[in-house]
Amino acid sequence: MTFGSLFSKGNKMKELIEQGATVIDVRTPGEFAGGNYKGSTNIPLDRISAQLDELKKLKQPLVLVCRSGARSGQATSFLVQNGIDAHNGGSWDSL
């Protein structure tokens, strides 16, 4: 991944959020309590599949974040496979 693609990804996520996307933080509740993106909802990665019906009801697209982008990437793949317009936002503090 190039610097330019990282920059354009960040711009895309900010644009999605400005247009009303829902931000879901998939870190643990303890990590979330230590700092989070303003207005985000905490649904830990291990609860994503159990919350699928509720996630489908949220305003889409969904932008998923975590500490580094790995867990949000896993959650994004799962949600996309289940018909949800989801995007990996990467690290929550990069938004």
C-alpha cells in the first residue's frame, strides 16, 4: 500500500462519515473506554456475528475501526459477506 492510497482511504472514510455513515468500533470495551472516535458505537469483534440483525438495521454504510485495522478488517469482511455496506476505517484515531 502506498502513501497516496493510505491518504485517499482516509479521505474516503471521512467523506463517508460526513455523509452519515455509522462508525462501529470493534475493540474491547476496555480499549473503547480508553478513547474512541466521537459518536462511535462499541461492538467488540467477538460480538459482531451475534449482532448481525441489529447491524443490518443501522444507517449504512458502516465504517469499522479498531486499534490497527486488523480486527476492523475481519469484521468488514464478515459484514460484506452478509450483505452490509461496510468499510474498514482502520485505526480509530486516524479518523
